[in-house]
Amino acid sequence: MGDQYRVEIEPFAVRIAGPRCGLLATGWRRRSFALWRTYEDETVTSDYARDGMTSCGRFEDGLAVVYWAHSVRPPWMDVCAVRALVVGGTGFLGQHVVGELRRRGHRVTVLVRTPGAEPVDGVETRTGDATELTVEAWADLLAGHDGPVFAAGVDDRVVPPAPAADFLARVNVTPLRRLMHAAVRAGCSRAVVLGSYFTTMNRQRPDLRLAQRHPYIRSRVEQMRAARAAAGVRVPVACIEIPFVVGRASGRRSVFAPAVPWLASRVPLVAPRGGTAVVSSRAVAEAVVGAFERAAGGDFPVVEENLSWHELLRRLAEAAGRRPPVRVWTLPRPFLSGPARAVGWAHRLRGREPGVAAAHVAELFTQDLFLDPAVSRDELGVSVRGLDEPLRDTVAVDR
């Protein structure tokens, strides 16, 4: 590569530095490769070998692609500081993502919907409504950033006016499509989306017809399809597929907040058969930042433990102060489907439609909605530390 560049090849790490090398952005996958973005086009080819590792670099069309032969993915990657625009950075998960980015020495800009948000030390704040911003406005916000982290949108707890599909497309799909068009225009090198594990289930269980039956799940599938179509080959897009989350965040309530009084009381606990993947807010942040640092593209389900509903309720109840042993009774499926249908009819009378179809709630939540923990651990460097402390944090903040 000549005198312009300094190349260091270590076991599981290749670093290139030089006057026209831009961002040392990596994209580790199982058959590893990395992308180094440069500020101008040139062509350089060279081979290196050390410690049983062979690599070669190719600079074309403003991108340098460095391949190496070692097939084992490292637990961590030496990357330089990057700059992220976090959309939804004051939300329940967004706060943790911002904190993890800062902890690793990266620069952060947070987009907030309304002015006057409490400033965070070392974090730049911009104001804007993600549902209203144009491609041009997004591009202006992204100028000087390596890419966006999209932690905005709504989840399945929101019950919008019917038809739900129109509302969900407006808040989950359209903003991300515009953002990714802007990311290409701004020359970004990566993007990460905080998604849902229902898209994982949609791939794994086609027999459940999740995207066809549930407007919310369909919006998540369409969201990623639109994002990747807009990004093309220029911007790799990682989707972090997130299950039920435990933990705490300033000024935000967890999904389990309504159940905490019940969990802490002496009222009998009941749960259906089946279970779910569960993850801490800390592990989600690690997955998001790991994907951003690696400029990863693809779908990454993140999980720390797969629990039956009985086990999850038992551990939450013990964290809330119930004396062990805590017993959880099995709720027969008709006792779940009947009330769910009644709630669905009540929403319909009010002109609303839930994102998860009431007629199929029982079928969905009596499945084993489990994920493979190896994916986020091996590919994004997520550390699994157990859920005991995050479960205690969840019920403590919601009492």
C-alpha cells in the first residue's frame, strides 16, 4: 500500500490508518469481512500474512474491503470512535443505547420530539418529529455522522384508530424509509434499527401467518423491507430483534408496569402455557452498539434467557416481594382467548384496532417464542449476565 498507509495485522484484527482513510468501520460476520470507507476513490491491492492469517485489501468506488481467511469471529473488535444520530434516544431503550455509545467513547447526537429535554453530558440534542421530517431534513441531521440508530416508532401496546395498518405505516415504516434514503445521500456507512422479535417469529413460524394476521407485526416486516430497499448496497442495515425487556430507564415505565401491583399482592398468579425470550435493557444496548461499531447488516435476535410464562411470572413476583415458593397456576387457553376477543370488540366499538389481532392473541402467546442467544453473543459481542438484577430493577421502579 506504500508509505501513505499504516497496516497492522493482529490475530482477529486488521487496522488501516492513513491520510485518506476515513472511518475504520467493520462488519464482522461468520465468514468475516470488513469495510473501510475512504473519502475518495482509488485502487490498492496488497496481501499480508501473519499469525496464520491472510488478508487482502481492495479500494474501489470509495470503499476499501479487507478480507481475511480466519473463520473464527473475535469476541471484540478494535474500532475507532464513531458518531451516531440516535432517533428516540430519550425513550426506554434509547437511553441505554446513548449511555452505551458514550461509555465506549463514541460521539452521540439525539433527536428529540420536543425542545426542552433535559440535556445529557457530552450529547448533542436536535429537535424534530420523525414522522414529519423530509429526506432533505434527515440528510441535514445526518451530516457528519457515521449513521443513524432508529429507536423510535411504536410497539404493540399502542391501540391506534382503525385501520391500524395505516397508522403503523405512518409511524413505523415511512420515517425509516425516508431516513435511509437520507443516509445514502449523506454518505453514511451504517444504520441500526431497534425492531421486534415478532419478525424473527414470522421467519421461523410461517404457519402462524403473523404478518398477515397482525398489523403491528406486518409493519415491522415492512419497515425493514423498506429500509433495506432505500439503503441499497451502500448502507448496511442491522435490525436488532428485541423480545420482552426488563430493566429501568429514567422517566419511563416498563412493559410490566401494569402487572406489578398484582405480582406483589397475594392474589393468585395465573399464566398460559408457552413462553417468551427475555432480555435486559443493558444487553439490548450492547447489541445495538455492537452492530453499529461493526457496520453489521442483517437480522440479529437478542436474548439472555428463554422463559416459560410461569417462570417469568414467578421470578417477577419474587422480585416484587412475594415469599417463595411462588406458585403460578395454568390458565387454560379458552380463558385467554375469550377475554382477548371481548377487548377486541370493545376497541372496535370505539373505532380502534389493536396491532396484535385479538382473535389470534391466544394462539400467538401460547407458543414458545424463544430465540437463539448465540446470535447476538457471537456476532455482536453481547455478554449474558442473567436477569435477576434487571428483574429487581423492573419491579422496583414500577412499584
